[in-house]
Amino acid sequence: MPFLPVTMEEVKQRGWKQLDFVYICGDAYVDHPSFGAAIICRTLESKGYKVGIIAQPDWNNKQDFMKLGEPKLAFLISSGNIDSMVNHYTVAKKRRQKDAYSPGGKAGLRPDRADIVYSNKLREIYKKTPIILGGIEASLRRLSHYDYWDNKVRRSILLDSGADLVLYGMGEHQIVELAEALESDIPIEEITFIKGSVYKTKQAERAFDAIRLPDYNDVVQSKKKFAESFLIQYQNTDAITAKTLIEKYNEWYVIQNPPSMPLQTAELDTVYSLNYMRTYHTMYEEYGGIPAIEEVKFSLISNRGCFGNCNFCALAFHQGRVVTARSHASILQEAQKMVWETDFKGYIHDVGGPTANFRQAACEKQLTKGACKQKQCLFPKKCENLNVDHKDYVKLLRKLREIPKVKKVFIRSGIRYDYLIYDKDQTFFEELCEYHVSGQLKVAPEHVSPKVLAKMGKPTREVYDRFVKRYYEINKKINKEQYLVPYLMSSHPGSDLHAAIELAEYLRDIGHQPEQVQDFYPTPGTLSTAMYYTELDPFTMEKVYVAKTPHEKAMQRALIQYKAPQNYHLVLEALKKAHREDLIGYDKHCLIRPVPYYNGVHKGAKSDRSKMNDSTSNNKNFVKKQKQYQTEHKKKTIRNVHKKKTK
């Protein structure tokens, strides 16, 4: 099958006079099942609808939005695989220089708040054609939400965009139901019944058996009201237990229907068996292609949903907590196609999903009664009803390893280490180390401080220590020298300087210096973002410490990389501010010396001592040597960093 039409000439070549749907996307056109636009468009195509794609239109040029003509049924809009604001800005709100979802990695080919800009431009041109928003950006902004970039509470994206509907979640059920309703000539303003959709109305009585959220004006004025509203939304994300939600905006009401049911295994298999080209459109060849395809081209998505439910993750709002897995036959069929691609080198880069080692629902109860509103599966400790079982995953991986032309099958997409360590059967753990690790295994303890982990919804440090100990025991048993790379996060709600220092001391004790640190990024739709904005825990309404100034965030980040010379003065300031001068000195337990130390040279020695002053960091020679130190440090491999194994 060819790519979907991107020009009117291609529409005519198919013998079509008019498209049913025109999909406008902030990403370049990549026809691969790791890209939401491809899934939705191919799903519609499989139901007999005519679909075309306008990828990355020039939002200042009306003609770009008109090049496929007016569709018979609706325009569909998505900002792409990533929220456009996250795509454009770092957590420090600095503009990113590259965009992996654009030709050649070029930045600037989509606008900020792409859903709103695209929708408003379409409404200028087509006054009455239905406009439907979907994808991650719209999904997480479906009701009032805190916006980190504006530092304020914004309205539902429906009101700012002028669109008619938001389809939230993964979207396959909703888009087909919507298409059938529109094809039946039901007016868009009467399509208020689709699960997994949000609509606006001036008649609150349209909603049946609904929960009334605090009014928008109230959540803008009161952080407590915002926290209350968020908690109600958070507790109504399960397809079985959720209620309809109503939010009032002066003369408008925004109504969120309960989520759509997750796809069953057979449905998920069908989605991944559609006629994808499995690469980017040929029109991008001259620009060097689309960088984002490289990470996923030889990877396999095996599941959806996540019952891990970390507080800083939006999966509960988007995919839900109930896990659905693809069948072995479906995954093997995709893998067998993959190995015949000309650039396949024998390596399957990943077999996973939101969490790689979840292959079934957390418990039988979830399937009939939904996910618990007041309890978590893995936090603060493992639920007694949790089904911990890797047998199915082991069988799948064994089958993949046996495929001719496959040299190695890696697992890179988020092993949930606490779930793994709870499994009394060590078969998967042993085979993971034996066959599926390429020298390093990346896991996400995120922090070690109990008060921070509690706000993250992550297990205690003791659970991670058990995992680390067992990991190295297994590698010793199989005579392999493989290491762990822990993902760590700074400035998460609950983390003050004392907590950041506690993490630094832990890193000192295990002899690890992270090359990268992720600052907490307050994106819409997460419990952690609600805590960041309100400085309250929505569950308890207790105060939460939040580092908000750029300087304090810089200090927390610097403490995690306390050995880097450029961080010396920030670490020194942080230790003094926290009254932890005991960590400044020459003993093994100290984090830094009383004066800078780099490249094997102690700058406080003898004649150099008099030259040191508060302006040292601005000294050109000092900065030059800092850069030299950094370059040498980056050349060190994880093998050297982890010479001191955690016992």
C-alpha cells in the first residue's frame, strides 16, 4: 500500500473527488505505528474512509491548510507525538535547537500551542466544517489545567481553539464512532455521547449522572480549589468507574464523558497489522529523513497502559492504568517483517511499552471493577492482590530470539524494577541479564529521599537496593560485567536542599556521577504538576515544599553532579545554605573541597591559594580547564564509573 495522500494530485490519482477526513499534524508524516497520526489515519482507512494528511503546515499561510480541500466529514488535528510546548522548550524555558519529529531535525516547523493555532486558522477558512482535536496535547488539556509556560491556569483547550470536540486517550474507538456518527448526518453539536470525548455546551442538563467540578473562575482564584478539582479528575480516569465531569466557564460548560474502554488484545493486534509503510514519507529524503524514526524503526510495542502510576507521569490521564498486551502472534509477525528491511542489522532495539515488563492487568478485579481510586498497585508497597508474573514475557522474548536473522533482542523502554524484584521466580531477571542487556540497563529510581519518593509515588530506596544487589549477583553468576544507569530527577515537589544533598551522598557512596539529570518538568495532567502549582498534596491537602526559583533548581541539579567543576560554586552555596559544611573538606565523605579542584590540581595549594577568590568562575583560564575536565569526564565509560559496585 502507498502512503496516504499529501497532495490533491495524489487524491485524484486514487480516483477520489473529496476526502472524508483531512488530518493536520505538527509532526512530519511518518507512517509507522509508533506515531499516533499514522494509527488514527490507517484505522479510518481500514474502515473505508478516505483520509489525507497535511503535515507541518505553515500556520501563517492559509493555502497550506486548503491544499487538500474541504473534507466531507471533518478536520482532525494533533500537535504530534509530543506536546508542542515540551517539543519547543526545555524545563528552563529555553528554546530547543532541534526537533526530532521534523525533516533533518530542524526546529521551528510547528507553532507553540499547535492545536490552538491550527484550529483557529482552520476556523478562519472553514466556518462550519467540524474540527476535532486529538493526541497528547489536547488530551491533557481537555479541562482547566496549570500551564507551566504561562505560569497560570488555562481554560479547556476546546474554548481556546474553537474546535468542536476533543477525543482524549488513544483514540481508535472514538475516531471510528465519530466517523460513523458524522457519516449518518448527525450534526457535530449533537455528538455528545462518545466515550473518551469532551464537548462544550450551554446546556448543563445534557450531562447525565455527572460530577460537577469547581467552576473555572474558582480554580483560577484558589489553589485549594484547583487541587480539589484535579483530584476529582484524577479519580475519574478509569473506563469502568469514571463518571461524567462538568466544568463551568461563565456561559459555557465543558463536559468530559467517561474514558473509552481500552482496546482488547485482538483489537490491539488489528491496529498493529494495518498497512503502515513503516518509515517516513519519501518527500523528506532530500532533508535527511526524520530523526525520530531511528529510535523506533526496529522496536516492538508490546503493550499499552501502566498500573505503575508514577505521580509525574501523565499515562493515567492518557492511556489509563489497565494494561492490554498484544498477542505473541501479532508481535512475531511484525518482527518477521522487520528483519527483511534492508537496513536491519540483526538487532531488535526494544520490546516494550509504557512499562516493558507489564503484560497483564494488575489483578483480576481491574477487568470487571476497574482500577482502585484510593489505592495504588505498587505504592507505598505492593498491593496484596497484585499479580506479579513474567512468564508470558519470557516466552515472547524466547520466541523473538529464535527468529532467523535476529542476533540480539534488547529491552530499553522502562523495566519497572520494583515489580521485577517482587517476582519470586527469577527466570526473567536471569534471562534479562543474559540476553537482553547491552552492557548497561537503564532504570528509574528517580530519588532516594523518603519524602521525595512519597510525593513521586515511587517505592522506597530499600526496594531499589534489593534490585541492585540482585542485578549484580546475577551478572556475577553469568560472568558478565554489566552496569546500571539510574535515571534521577531533581526539584520534584517535596525535594528541598536537604533531600538533594541526601541524593548526592548516595551517589558519592555508590561511586556514580550521572552524565545527565532531569529537572522535574511540570506538564499538564500529572499529580506532580498539581503539587508544583498549588504546593498542596491533592490527596491530603497538606503543604508540599516546591523549589520554584531557577537558582534553587540549579543548586539541586548541581548537587547531583557535584563532581563537575562548573557546579562547584553552586554546590558550595547549597551546602552552606543547608548548614552541611561537614561535607566540605578533604575526607572521603566530603562532596567538595574548600576550594575548587579539577584535572588533578588542587587550586588551593601553596601559591595558587592567594589567587582564588569569588570571581574564580569568571577567570578565562579556570573556565578553560573546566571544559578540559568535562571533556575527559565524558570519555569515561559507565564501566569505569561503576567500578565500585553496590553491595
